[in-house]
Amino acid sequence: MPLTDVLERLYARRRFGIRPGVGRVVKLLDRLGHPEKQFRTIHVVGTNGKGSTSAFLSSILIHAGHSVAQFSSPHLVRFTERFRINGTEYSAEKLASSLDVVLKAAPEEATFFEITTALAAMVFSEERVDLAVMEAGMGGRSDATAAFEGEMTLLTPISLDHTGYLGATLEAIAREKAGIIEPGTAVISAGQPDAALLAVEERCRAGNSLLKTLGKDFSAAWNPDGTLDYHGLSITLTRLTPGMAGRYQSTNAAVALAAAELLATGGLNITPSAFKEGVASASWPGRMELVPGTPPLLLDGAHNPAGASALAEALVDYSYSKLLMVTGVCDDKDIDRIYAPLLPLVDAVYTVTPSVDRAMKAEDLSLFFTKMGIASEPCGSVVEGVCKARSQAAEGDLILICGSLFVVGEVKAWLDDLNYSGIRG
């Protein structure tokens, strides 16, 4: 059966919205025979950098000769992007069959993300992978992925986001995200704000979990030529060439490398060359993705204040005459804080309305920029915004497309002449 037909049944589950808790997904996994117990799980939790960190670690493990699955959300263009086996997007035909089975077993109240998570367990079990790198949704303790018993947790930078679900303070959000950590397991963390780090340390002490933190136990630094030096828990790697652009990738690569070190210490075979080759071969779409052309397009999915700050820092490495920004957001975003790091850098803004529910209207977003003293033009659809920016760009200009992963996804689908099916969740 076509995947599109089965997806209609899955998308109907979005009526249940977001419901924290693992009870429903545990019930579903039980009905499926607990496929999540057939492979080893590594959790990746945080606010920003989860996809890139997962991609770095998966690539290292693949180059070491292991069979590795990677689960991520949301997707940019196609639902199948959420499921990767050894770096390859899963077959739509095979996924349709598995999804049909999971939907028939799902409790009536199971949500979209819970069913998708259980689907990952079934697919990864059927493919007989050794390890699964599981990216959490927005949470931790109450995230559907917490139903998988993880032997290790990677914590990417934690910041304020989804406060309506996770808590109003950084400490509360960090406590929720760190709640996924299994007692007695290893934890590798990016550098965190003090409030977040205290919550993580508290969780690790309570569960007797080993904590290794970037900046304290391992580090990474850029060289003037753009290569990266990693000083790890027990190894040093020099002149690495990360496969993903952006200065912030030093953090994501370092966390993945430290995780691989600990896995190797625990008996997993990882050759010295796998560390370097894995970092060099890693890729993740929609993050500092440069599309050549005249003018070139730079796609980045920054959609919260921390992500926008990282994007602004990364732009230092790009040369251009003027920076033209095509941007759109969902209406629940803190636009003042998201765009603050980027406003000093842009010369003109083209606002768009993403093709997803609860998208902010291009006209409303344009008004925000106008009030901030930035030349702005509402363009309607995402494609119309890119075309308008292209028509007004001069030689040497750079068009930045950002504000939401859904904006980036629409552009990628348009560039590749593909159908777009962006879904929140």
C-alpha cells in the first residue's frame, strides 16, 4: 500500500496534540512485543544540536563497522527522513507496511509522536541494528523516546524553549530533559548554563550516573585553517574536518566523539580511523546548508534564540556584500529574542507564511521588522519570498533562509521539485 495512504491515518492522530507521559507508548510497545529491547539505545536530548550530534555519532559508529539506526524529528520534506539505517533514509514501501501494523495496534488515545516512536522501534528491530541513536522530541523524562531503555545519554545545549510544556525556568527544563537518564549509565553533556548544569548534576548524583562535560572533561577548538582539534577523555585528535558547516558544530562533534570514546571503553569496537572519518563524513540537511547559485542560498533551521545566536556567530565565516533574509515562523515563537542576534547583520527581510498549522502570517512578521527599523517586505508563501529575494539580489549577495525548519523544508522541496509534507511533531 502507498505510504501516503497510511500517513493520512497517522496524521489524523495529531488531533490529540502533545501529551507528555510514556504510558501510552509503553502500552503500544507491549502490544508489538517490545521491539525496542532488540537493540542498544543511545538517547540524545537537549534544545539545539540534537540532529547534528546524532548524525556525528551515527557516522562514527557506522565507520566503525556497526549497524546503526538514527531516529529524528521533525522531518524537513518527507516523513521517511525520520528513520535512517546506516545513514540511508528508510524505504517508503517498507515503512508503509510497518506503519500499518503499528497503527492497528495503537491505543485509541496514542498521539502522532508516540506512534512514530513505536514505529522506529519496530523498524529498527526488523532491520536488526546493533545500536539506535534516538533523538528525543522536545522533552526528556516524559518524552515518548524515554520508553526505550538507554545505556547512554547525550545532552546538547539546553535553553528556554517549549516553556508551556517543559517549565518556565531553565532549571525546570533541564530537570525534565535530564529525567530521561537511566540510573547507572553514562552521560555526556555539552557545556550548559549554571542552572541547567546543576539540574543535570543532581540527576546524575541521584542515579549514580557517570557525567562527562564539555569544557571540563573534554574540549574542542577551531584552528585558523578551519580544522578542529579535539582533546578527549583519553585520546587527542587534531585537524579534524567536520562534514557540517558552522562554528557551533564543534560542540556537537565533541559530544559525539566523547560518547564514542566511552562506548569504546565499554567494549564496543571503534577503530582510531572511525573517529576522524565519521566526523568528516557526517551530514545533516537544513543546518548551514549552502546551495550554490547566483546568488547562493544558505539554509539554516534556527528557530529559537539559542539557535539564532549560533547562526549569527557562524555567519562570520561567510563573505557577502549584502545579507538578504527570507524568514517565517510559527506563531508560538518569541520573535523578539529569535531575531535579535540577526538584526544587526541583515540588509533586507522578506517575510513568508510557512505551510504548517499555526504559522505566523507574513504580514504580521513584516510589521515586527518594520518597527525594528529593518526594511521588510511580506511575500506570502515561502517560494514567493525566495523568488522575490532572488529578483532583488545583486552580485555578491547572500540569501539566508531561516526562522523555522518548516521554511527550510519547503525550500528544499521546491528546489528538488518534490511534494512537501511538513508536519509539526
